[in-house]
Amino acid sequence: MASKKPRPRTERRAADRAAEAATRTRDRIARLEPGGARDWPIVVDSAVVIEARAAAVPCGHCGGPLKVLDHDARASDDQRRREVRARCQRCSRDRTLWFEIVPPADN
């Protein structure tokens, strides 16, 4: 006996669940990349380059360009980090990037 063909609504819901799972996976991967979390910042030499570097990072969801919305300094546990909030210009998803300013060592 052949199984019944799923209803269109059932197929749509299954496709939506699969798309949502893929989105969660892409977001998790973006958080594991450098700059994706406070404990894993992108290291830069100066605060001047932070916004340019943030704009050069692609969206973790669709790969589109990011537009920097805000750039704040955060300090805790003797660590100074810069938090950059950006929004994808293609899919409008928000992303937070973390930077650490480490001046070049003197020779």
C-alpha cells in the first residue's frame, strides 16, 4: 500500500522548520568566528580602523554587506573591548562584532 502524499501545509511547515534550523546553524557559526563573541575578538592596532573592518565583515546569514550602526567601548575584568552593532544591508539582520585594540609592541 502506497503512503499518502503529505498535504501542502505539512510540506510548507517542514520546509519552514528546515530553513529555521539552517538559520540557527549559520548564526552559531557566525558567533564562533573571530569577532563573533566577546571572548573571541578581532584584534586591531587602533580604534580608527574598527568601523572599516566591521563593514568589511560579511553578514553571517546571507553574506551581504554590513552597515555599522553603533560603536561602544566596554570594559570588564581589566579587558577593554569594542562592541560594534551592525545591520545587514541585504537581509536586515542585526549582528554584534567584538574588537580588541592591541597597540603594536615596541622593539
